[in-house]
Amino acid sequence: MSDLSVSLLQLDLAWHDAAANRAKFQAKIQQLPATDLIILPEMFTTGFSMDAPALAEEMDGESVAWMRQMAQERNAVVMGSLIITEHGKYYNRVLWMRPDGTLEHYDKRHLFRMAGECEAYTPGTQKLIVELNGWNICPLVCYDLRFPVWSRNTPISYDVLIYIASWPDRRRLAWRTLLRARAIENLVYCIGVNRVGTDAKGHAYSGDSAAYNLLGEELVHHEHEEAVSTITLSREHLEETRRKLPWDIDADVFTIEV
């Protein structure tokens, strides 16, 4: 299996303006070098909002169609979360859009109650693991980062853990610390993609989008300003580290009740 090329897009977001955000991300996506995976932040079309009834889109809506178009144009998977309505409920939903137009989704499990997210949205109940070029990838969202049991890689079932977020500047130490910890404890590459700027509620975001290898070594880090980067994840590093450090042999076995 080959290395994996991943692009991280850390941008400011226009508040409640899906068309403006799509246009801004599109301009950046079209400038990317060849890549396998393009990662957008949490609620990339609206900013982190609890106004789900006014902002939610259907699965056949404009933003889903736009993600399909971007994936096809760049021949890459595009992932990011947006507000989706389905069967009378609202979800903070990650879409995993493939170049052939097929998709998978993950609904955010841990909803940030301090902002009222648990009142506006329905939590997900299933973790998603998807395959890309021989790599198994687990996408999660923001507040999920604080709950290591949900991401526990026992037995080893995925190679890359990705968190997309609207993580505020005042708690950036936790963001950076936990991303590194998740890489080390799960023997995976861990990537976090956050936004920057200040939203209409006055919440500031430092970005701190980053990637860490299995040893917790930093591969890339962007803070405070808009930034786009493309990195390569080494298959050799993945296999060699797991061979030398087979911690999973001694890992605790448990189940999760949801």
C-alpha cells in the first residue's frame, strides 16, 4: 500500500452564509496540488450554529452537491461537516464524499452541551471507519476529542484518526494536547482541522490545525491565520512503529453502550 496525501484547509467562515463559504473553499480547493483527501472544518458552510431549523440542508441539497462536484473535479475524497435535516431531526453530519459520487456519513456523537448543541441536534450512535487507498480512516468531530473511549483503536481497525472542529481559542491547549495523545494511544496518525477567525457570537478560533504521527511527532501546525497545506502520511512509518510497539496485545477489551 502506498503513502497517503492529505490536504488541510484552515479558513475563516462567513456566518450563516453557505454560498460564500462554498465559494471560498472552492477557490482554495482548485489551487491544491494532487491529493487523496481534502479536509474541511466542522460546519464549514455556516459556522458553529444552533439555528438548525433555518440552516439545515437535505442530503440532496446544494452543499452536498457541491462536495460531490469538488470530489469529482479533484479526483479526491472531500470531507467536512454541515447541518443536515433528516426524518424531522437535525444532525451535525460529517460527509465522506468520494470522486465517484458515492458517500458515507458520520453523525457527531458527543454534542457540546455548554453551547446547547445537545438540544438542537440528535447525536449519532455509530462510529464510521472508511477505506481510502488501502488506509482505514476514522472521522470524528470536535467535542468527540475529549472522550477517548469513543476513538479507542482496540483491536486495531483504523490507521488515521481525523477530528474536524470549531474549537475555541481559549481552550487551544486542550485541543493540541489531546490530538497528540490520541495519536500516541491509538498508534495512528491523528489530524485535526479547525477554523480561524471570530464568529457572530464573539467566539475566537486559533485554528491550530495539525497532524501528528504515531509517536506524537508534529508533521504540520497552523495557528491564528488562514492556511492550506498538503502533507504525506508514510505507510512505512505506520507499519514499522506498530511492529516495534505492538501495544494492542496488552490492550483492555471492552464494549461501548450507546
